[in-house]
Amino acid sequence: MPMRDWIPFLGSKKKPGGEVNPLPGDQRPNTTKTGRTPTPEQQMKYQYAWEFVDPSVRAAILDIRQMDRDDPRVKKIHQRTARSIVKGGLVLDIASDKKRIINEWKKFVKRLNLDRQEKLESDARGLIMEGNLPIQWIIDKLSPRVVSGVRMPAETIRPVVGENGVFLDPKAAYEQIDMIYGRATASFALWQLTMGRLSPDNYDDWGCHGRPLLDSCRQKYLQLVMTEKDMVKRRHVRANQRLAHSLEGATEEDLEAYEAKVYNEQGEQTTDFFSNKKTTVQSIQGDANLDQIADVVHLINSFLSGSPMPAGLLGYTEGLNRDILDDLKKDFFEEVDALQDTHAWVYQQGFDLHLLLQGINPEHYDYVVKFAERKTDSPNQRADLALKYQALGLPQETVWRTANQDPAKVLEQRKAEQKHKDVYGVDDEDDLDKPRPRVSVTPGNARKGESATSISNN
């Protein structure tokens, strides 16, 4: 189908009941919506934007990038958080009998390199460092399909919205601004660019950008760096040993002569002093009080309090016991799970677009694009929960999915294994439904009050 024929239909998805589901940011026609969503400050900003990017957003992104380059703590926060987000890769949560959707998903992942750790981690770092994940969907003009998803620099993307925070035209929802010449170099329709935003001030205000993960830590970071530099300078100045000479009862001429003699011998190692008057030479240690750095510790704690990663994972383990660290890690994993949802939502928008180009209405199918590993649950906890679901008699696909396994792949592997065992190649479907081992659950009998699970053969 020529591009001019299918482009107009990408603005909305029609549900089976006839209801139109617009793209994120698109407005439903013939509704009672009234009033302005943005704050007065945002309205003024949109009115006087003069077709330029938000300078505060650009300043925040540039500061975070510089922090990531200069400070190993910031780099470790971004790197570990990004790797925790994408660990396990993307999966499509859908019933295993939807073969066509599953096959389209496999091709989609391969074409967009979403099976590569580098691609997923790069997008995750962009989301947490820039606070936004603008993905441009590249479409093949000859055979309509999504062939690539390119992450654009967030500080150059300007949402074209009015004073009410709504896109003026879905066909030109975003613009990319050339920061050198101050003009728009590209325009993107609402279906062409998906903007994932991290903690925007108002989700319904589509001119409102997301905020970087460490946005609120910038001031504390500057104070911390300044204090650490001052501490190093102080150590450098006080590094050399100094001696206090006290000549009791000496005249001014004697004191000047003694001072000149000491200065003349500064190039040598002076170990002996001679005087015919009462004299005291006292050593002043240069680094005697440098362990008193409570102000630096306070700034480090203040800076890391705005990070989702606990300080113990960055090497600051003084006064930290294991139980407290376990609780802090749980809070960190909950933050990672929320970041996973924001990240995976962007890819789902691209997959919905691809299905529309293939003539498939995504609203006819119940599926979710998500990351395979949820950090809040350990592998043992997921396996334990899957066994409990099995004991309750839930469908086998639900059990496999709970155990972090793809039901479609498991079925393919089990059928292939059965054919390998059968010399005649007969696919015995009944063998897949043989009774499973019996699972017994004892509530509150395991560590930390969890249920204990035991498995026995029938």
C-alpha cells in the first residue's frame, strides 16, 4: 500500500466496539474538556517560547551529563540503574496461541536491535540522565513496517503545544531545534515520535518535559564538589611539617639573626637547634585534624538521598548493617520497577504502530511489552510464587509466566523435546498435560514470614 494511503490512519486506534483510542497526547473529539491544564508559569512559557527549546531543561541535562563525566559516583548510579532496568531483556506478555502477534514481535525485536544489551542500556541511560526518552520510529516506505527506533537528543526536542498544553497539530506535534542557528530542522507527527517522560510535573501537560533522575541533586553536588576541593587544598597547604620556635627573653636583634639562620638552612633537613637562652622548638603536625570531615559526610548523604541507589551500594558502608541495607535495596528495586514500566511503554507504542502498518488492530489483542526481570522479586521468590499458583490450579501458562519464563518458548521447547524422544515424530499433545508434582505450601514457615513450599512426586 502506498505511504499516502496508510499515513492518515496512524492517528488513532479503533477498538472493536467502535471507540477511538487516541495516541498519547492526542485529544478526543467532541468532548467536554475545558480550561487550561498547565500552570500559569507554564502558560507564559508556551506563549513566549518563540519556537525554541526550554532553556531550563537543556541546562539540567547538560549539568547531569557533566556530572556523569566527572564524578565516578554519578556514573555508577546511572550505569547500575540502567543495567538493573534492562536486565533480562524485553518480553511480550501475551497468550501463546497468538502466533501471528508473537512472530511479528520477534521480527520487530530483531530489526530494532532490542535484543542487544547495548541498545537497551543506552536508551535506559538516556531516560534517567535526560529525564525523557524520545524515540523516532523509522518506517520503510516500500513495505510499511517499523524498521528502526532511534533515540533523539531530548534537549533539542520541542513539543509544539498551545497555552492549554495540548498539541496544536498532531501531524506536527514535535520539532527538533538546531541549537546553533536557532531554527527547526525537523518536524515529527504524533505517531512518528514517542516521548517517554520521567516524573513530569503534570502528565496531562504535553509541553512539560520529564526530569532527570538526579535533577534535584545538582545544587548539593556543586556544594559537595566545592567542599571536597577545599579539603584537598587544605591538605596540600598543611602537608609540610612546621616548627614553632620560641626564644624566651631574646632581643629583637637575636630573634632576627636566629630567623635568618633558620631560613638559610631551609633547603637542608634541620634536626638540631642550639641556643644559649631558654628556647622551645615545637612540631606542628600538618594533618592532625583532617579526619574531622563531618561537613563532607553530611553533603555526601544529602546528595545520595536524592538517588534511588542506597549509599551502601556505592561503597559508603560505615555504620550500615545488613538488615538496613536489605531494606534500602528493596526500595531501590521498587524504583527500578517503576523505571522499567516507563521504559517499556515507549517500545509498546512502537510495536502498536508496527501492527497497525501490518493491518492488525492492536486493540483486538491483550498484550503488554515489559522487561523480563522485576527486581523486587528474587528468582527464588518468583519460583516459589509460581509453585503456589500451580498448587492453586491456575493455568500452566500463568505459572510459567510467573516463573519469568516465556510460555510460547516453553511450549516450543517441550514439543521439540517430545518429538526428539518419539522416533516416529508424533506430537502427543496429551503428554504436555500430564500431572505435575504435588506442591505443598505452609504459610509463615519460611524466613521473614514467607510461606514454605515443598514438592513431592505423585
